[in-house]
Amino acid sequence: MPRRPMRDLEEFCRYLNERNLTPETVVDVGAAYGTQEILNPFPKAYHILFEPVPSFEPRMKQILRKYRGEYFTCALSDAPGEMPMRVPANGADGSTLATAGGPGTITVKVETLDRLLGPRALQGPIFLKTDCQGFDMHVMRGGREFLKRVDVAVCETNLFHPAGRPELPDFGDTVVQMRELGFAVLDIVSYQVRPFDDALGYVDLVFAREDSPLRKHHRWA
């Protein structure tokens, strides 16, 4: 029997549409240029974009001329404050909190999901995506109350500790921590090998709530 290729993020989003689980609210943490793989399948959702790198603000404004939503120019973590972030010379791809310091380092405002969205009456289903260069679990820990309303979360998940920092979670740590928050792995929608040795560097894991309709049946066929 031929095997289906790995489903990508946009295909997964359309998979939700096919099951009448189209999100009404999408939260994109690390929005950068905008995640078209989410915007395209969910054009009627309310899109909440988070991106701390200043050069991306015009792009977020442009996105929200086409889609309903709002944006925040801050990073998210497990506590509010400020943090250093290294931004490459092009001011875009590769910005990271994990290796901040030296040339290109800026100070960014940090908030938490619970402080910004916890009290909000957002319409569900709620879809959360994080792309935070190793700090994805910090975002989750800062949103414990908000996560109780999240139906599906897509999280960049590293196979190695980011930047060699053992306090930043690898794959196993991420799965365990998400399980503690009430989520189980549902799908893998992309991957990237690392230039150092061509080993698998990270995957984008899809998590669904333990009691999600997407996990109702545990049979094989």
C-alpha cells in the first residue's frame, strides 16, 4: 500500500476544515512575515499575531488589511519583562533569544499569554502556533490558563537542546511538558535537518487536547 507523504501545515489546517473544526481564533506566536499556511485555510478567523522584531511590524499591518485580527510587538515567555534578542543583519530570519549577545542584539518587551489573552472572550475553536527558536515551552508555561481554551497547538520542537542550552527543551521534554498541560501529539507537519551534520534538527508537532474529538477513536482502521 503506498504511503502518504508527510502532511504539511497547510494540509493539516485543511484537514481541520474537513472535520468541521475550523478555528474561529488563530494565535500566531512568532508571526514574522505571516504564516500563509495558516492564513490561507482560515481566512475568516480572527488572527492574533505576535512578533517582537520591529522590522516585521509593517508586514503585520499589511496582513491585517486583508484578515480580521490584531498584532502585538512583543515576545512571549513565562513572565513579563524584557529580554535580549539577537537579530541578524537582515533584521528578519534567524532572530533568536537563545544566542542573544554581541552584534545585532536588541532588547525586546516580553509578555505572557495569560496576561494578554487570558481575560479575553475569544471565540473557539482556538488554534495556537508557536515558532520561538527554543522558547516555545516558555510561551506555554506563561499561558497555562489560556491553554485550557486552546483546541490545537502547533509547536516548533527541537531534537537537540537549542544553542546547546540544557534548560531549553528537546523533543522528549516538550512532549512531556505538553502532556502535563493536557495535550497529546496528533501529527508532525514539517521537519528541518541541521547544517552541522544533516541530523534531524527540529519538527513542527501538532498537539490536540487529550479529550479532543480528533482523539476520540484509537482504533487503527
